[in-house]
Amino acid sequence: MAAEPEDEVHRTLMQYDFGQATANMMLAATDIGIGSAHAAVRDQEQARLVLGFPDSYRCLYLMVLGWPVERPLRPIKNPDRRRLDEVTHWGRW
């Protein structure tokens, strides 16, 4: 959660920053075998009722973390990916 920004520019920057933080937390969780999912929050009143945060705050994202039951998360040892030089363009297309 974060305090309500004063203007649209700060709101956009805050959403970007929270998105980056969310993505990095999810990557870090995956690295230690924890599954995750995220969602943006549209209904601030419902979120406020459920989570109990003050009116001067907004809940931008929710993240669920947990240990997968059916199969543990493990690093991919040999990912089926194209080589870097096949997908990278240096100074030209």
C-alpha cells in the first residue's frame, strides 16, 4: 500500500515502481521454490473493508505467495530458448 499521490505523474510513477517491486519479489520467491500470483486492485472500497487500511491509502496490487502442493518449483536447468545473438539487435534491426 502507498499514500495517495498528489498528481497523475506521481501516480503513474508509483504504479510503475510498485509493478517493478512486485515482479522482483515474485522472481525472488520463485528462486527459492515459492509460487506466486498478483492482481491489480480496482475496488478500493472493498479492499479497504477487507484489509482495513486508512482512507488516505490505496492498495495498488495484491500478491499471493505459497508452496506449490502438486509439484515443487525448481530452476529450469536446460531451458528451451533461442540463443541471445538470435534475439538481440546491436545498432540495427
